[in-house]
Amino acid sequence: MNIKIQKNVLLAPQTTFKIGGEAKFFIEVFNDDNIIEAVQYAKDNNLKIFILGGGSNVLISDGGFDGLVIKIKNNGIKINDCEIECDAGVSLINLVNFSVKNGLAGLEWAAGIPGTVGGAIRGNAGAFGGEMKDSLVEIKFLNIKKDPLEMEFCSNEQCKFDYRSSIIKNNTDLILVSAKFKLKKGIAYESEKVVKETINKRLEKQPTNPSAGSFFKNPRIDKQEIIEKFESDMGMKMRGGQLPAGWFIDDLGFKGKKIGGAQVSEKHANFIINAGDATAEDIIILSSFLKQKVRDTYGIQLEEEVSRIGF
Ligand SMILES: Cc1cc2nc3c(=O)[nH]c(=O)nc-3n(C[C@H](O)[C@H](O)[C@H](O)COP(=O)(O)OP(=O)(O)OC[C@H]3O[C@@H](n4cnc5c(N)ncnc54)[C@H](O)[C@@H]3O)c2cc1C
């Protein structure tokens, strides 16, 4: 066997929240063969599988994960004219930098988003009007239920992208292995300027404390009185039929609200931060509290964007 299986590995340091117990088994995989071998090991030993990218959009339970965590660390990236082929384990930040350095434009919006390319495609990550789906051509993936285990491909259309969603998110049997992107010819120094501005906008608006990014999805709203209140309070129009989840939390005065070590960021109401010693339980209690208050006041059900593991 070429893969090295570790036992009882603490997962908190593998996440941007810095929260979570141990994985019973843990493997880092660096190429297609490693991925297949790891999945086969889990199947042979009847273990549940969890796929970990950069750990920037997960909340891992304090009790950890009673199965095999497969950490995706394949790291290949290559360019062919306007196309980039990129492994799922490459960090999104590296993909953005690589594209810009090679004079390709189209991914600048993603500057500063932590995590891997695999995690970003799976959740159709987005910011400042851009989304992963906008430049994706196709993905290579593995379906862990198939026998024999072999790589498959699907096109952008077959990925069924939606707001923070894709076929990979809706089917946990699928492991994203690599992806192909098509970008536009750009001018490196202009793209670099946009990247810098994008990172500065992030630093202005978002906290740097441990978190998993935006905790709740922005809800779709059709209640006219809520839309009117938002537009008059904020002096801006609702976009795409959605309102920022943070606006509801801020409107209720919960910026800074703390339960145990979990806190609503003072800087951005849709960021729940680990204020030092938060447990996963603290985060869940605070999340439930916020969901209930928003539901009671506005009749809106907030939905978590962050994936929960081991609960
Ligand atoms: C400070 C901060 C800012 C952020 N800003 C943004 C933002 O602007 N926009 C945005 O969309 N998100 C944002 N996020 C959230 C997060 O960075 C993204 O969702 C990111 O794309 C997640 O990637 P990851 O590799 O860290 O995934 P992980 O957290 O490791 O995993 C998330 C989920 O994806 C699954 N997954 C990961 N890799 C694979 C794979 N290869 N195959 C199958 N499933 C996989 C995991 O099983 C898990 O369910 C932010 C987070 C932080 C901490």
C-alpha cells in the first residue's frame, strides 16, 4: 500500500475554525491512485468516509469523526493557452495567482478565499459577483459507490451548479479530483491590481479571527415589507432575489453576541468566530439561537452554508 494511514488525528488544526475532535483514521492523498487506494481501504474496512479540503467551510464535532478522513492534497496545475487544468487539492489562492501570473483573467474575484479548488467547486464558491461555475469547463471525479473505482468526467452543465451548490455537494459519494477552467486573455498587471483591491475589500469587511467564512446562506426573500425595510435601511437594492443573512442578524442587534467561545463578529454579522476557546457545541447553540430569533421576527429560516461533520 502506498498510502500512510494515521490513527486518532486531531482535526481542529486542519480547519480555519480551529474546532473539532479526532478522526479515527486519517489519510493524505496526493494523486489519483492514492485517492482510489484510500477509498478502497475504507470500503474493505467498512469505514465511513469524509473528504477534507482546506477545512475552511466545515464545523467538525467535538467528538470528531468515527471513520476515515481523506485529505485531498493533489497539487498539479498546468496551462494550455486559455485553459488551466488544476487538481482539487490546489489552494484557490494559488489557482488565482497562477492564472494572473500567466496573463489570464476571470478568477480575480476569488482572491483571498481560503480552501482548495475542490471545496470551492463543490460549494460553487462566489464573491463580488463571480462564481466558480463561470469559468469551469469540466471536472474529473470518483464515485465511491462504483465498482470498479474509476475516474469519470462531467461538464459544467452536468455539474448542476446553483447558489453555493453543485452535483458534488448534493451527492456525498462523489470526490472531486481535478477540474479544467477556461479563462480570458488578460493583462497581468491589471489583474494583479484587481486581486489586490479584492483582498483589501475582504480585509475591510471581514474579521480575521478563526471562522468558517459566511456561516449562513443568503436567504431568498419574496416578502415585500422585508425587502422595503432592507432597501430603505441600507440605501441599496436587493440583488438576485436574496438578502444578506448578516443583515437580519445585525438588524436584531446581535453583532458581538457571545455564547461560550462562539461569537457573532462585530465586523460582519454573518461571521461566527471562534473567540478563543469555542467548542463545536458553542457554535451550534449560537447558530440555533440566531436562526430562532430570525425565524420569530421575520418568518425567515436561515440555512447554514458551513458543512457539519461528525454530528
Ligand atoms: C475567512 C473566510 C472567507 C471566506 N470567504 C468566502 C467567500 O467569499 N465565498 C465563498 O463562497 N466562500 C467563502 N469562504 C468559505 C470557504 O472558504 C469556501 O467554501 C471554500 O471553497 C471551501 O473549500 P475547502 O477546501 O476549505 O473545503 P472544506 O472546508 O475542506 O470542505 C467543505 C465541504 O466540501 C467537501 N469537499 C472538499 N473538497 C472536496 C472534494 N475534493 N471532493 C468532494 N468534496 C469535497 C467537504 O467534504 C465538505 O463537505 C470563506 C471562508 C473563510 C474562513
